[in-house]
Amino acid sequence: QKEVEQNSGPLSVPEGAIASLNCTYSDRGSQSFFWYRQYSGKSPELIMFIYSNGDKEDGRFTAQLNKASQYVSLLIRDSQPSDSATYLCAARPGTYKYIFGTGTRLKVLA
Amino acid sequence: KAGVTQTPRYLIKTRGQQVTLSCSPISGHRSVSWYQQTPGQGLQFLFEYFSETQRNKGNFPGRFSGRQFSNSRSEMNVSTLELGDSALYLCASSLGGSGFEKLFFGSGTQLSVL
């Protein structure tokens, strides 16, 4: 079992819709969680991080964390074609390393 | 502020050779970590350095090694290259604390082993 699991997709949503990306993790010692966006041929860039149960909003992005269910999600409201990318979920088990999922490829259809 | 710089951008090697990759972190960042990215496995953690000390390492064979210099620049070495080592190698820097650290990635080195 992978430590951080994501559906590889592609997840296709129409422009203007809400995209919902999900991630589960196995290490209950993980304290913080990150969402990175990676465009094709580019390096990952941080979108959001979350460490408390509940929701955290930043513009069109909302990260959700449920530690009891070991579940992290990222919602993208009013999706745009420019949001089309691979989204990587990462957990930090507190030992100076990050565990990444394999990523979910999002396609926003114009 | 300059970002994370990785050199070279591309490398082509043959099986059995060795290779050294370089990473210069963002100024003030003392932690450098290395990741291997392949289409099937995603981003896999290799090792992390802070103040010239390796603090953690992933599950890679001993052929993969690294070091960090006093100016926080880091190098990664792969000896006796295998075809399966073909991948994008990403370096990331951060301040190096134990809190809610954000990683900043370089553009990566694309290694092809023939």
C-alpha cells in the first residue's frame, strides 16, 4: 500500500465547474499536508498547505483535512483551462521528508 | 530572489557510468532534498540534507548518494548507472525547520541512461 494515494485520473471537468481532488494517507503521524501543481514539463509549485482539521480557503482553492479518516482534498472553484495540470498531494510525517502521491491529472474543458 | 537552480538541465549517459547533479538552494534556505520523478512511480524521496548533514533518506540503493556543502549547495551522485535510473531528478529547498515547511523546487535534471 502506497503511503499517499491519489487517483491518477484524468479528471475532466467543464470550465466554471468545481474540481474535487482527493488524497488518502497511511501514516497517522503525518502533521501537515500540501498540494502542489505541476504543469507538463515543469517543476511542482506549492498551491496550499493545511495542518488542522477542517477547511482552509485561498482564493478559488479550498483544502480540506480529516485526520480521523486520513483524508485530504482540494477543491478548485470556477475551474479554468489554465488549471489543467497534475496535482500532487504530499504528507509530512515529521521526519524531515515529504511523501508524495503519484498525482491526479486534471483537465478543464473549455 | 533567485530560485532553486539545478544543473545540468539534461544529461545523457550510458549504463555503468556515474553522474553528478548539482543544486543551489534559495538564499537563506539550509535544507536541500532530492526526489526522483518517473511516470509510473511519481515523486520519490531520495534524501534530505541540512547544514551538511543527511537527516533522512528514502529507500534507494547505495548507488545513490549526496552531500551538502557549507554554502548549502548540494550534489547528488549516482554510480554504476542502470537503465531504470532514467528519470527527472528534482531538488527542493526549504528553510529546514521542523514546522510547516514549504518546498521550493528547481527545474530538475532530466537524466537519460542508454
